Amino acid sequence: MLETILNASKSDSHLAALVDEAREYAQVYLLAKQRHKGCSGTGELMTLKEEFKDTVDRMVRYCKMKGHLSGACAYDPESVADALMNKH
């Protein structure tokens, strides 16, 4: 799924902007997750995860609308965040 989105973003400036936004949220979320210790900050971490997930959902909806993706697009937010940070 992510590979398809990244490939489509090369020729779609709106999708490229959505990918950039998702990368920013992924970076913040992963950094917060790395620094998270125990129960302290659990609420903030969950909020960051939800905000990241919302940006990925917007990308998926846009891709479905444009015909880049079809069918159910279930994903693991952790894996998508890691992949976004490791692919440019």
C-alpha cells in the first residue's frame, strides 16, 4: 500500500504534500514513542498516534478517490511510520 502511495506521489503534488505531512507526524510520533517511559505521557503519545493515523487515513482516502488504491487498506500505524521515515 505505502509503496503505491509513494510512487503515485511522484506525479501528484497534492498527494506529495499529504505524504510530507504524514512524514512529519510520523517523525514526531516515533520520537515521542522513543522517549516514552512508563505511564508518564501515555495520553500524549496516544494523541500523537491518532493524529498520525488521521494523516495516513487522509492519504488512503485521497488515493482511493484518485484510483491509486482499491479495496480495504488495513495497515499497522507503527509499520507505516517506520516505513515513511526510511523511504524518501
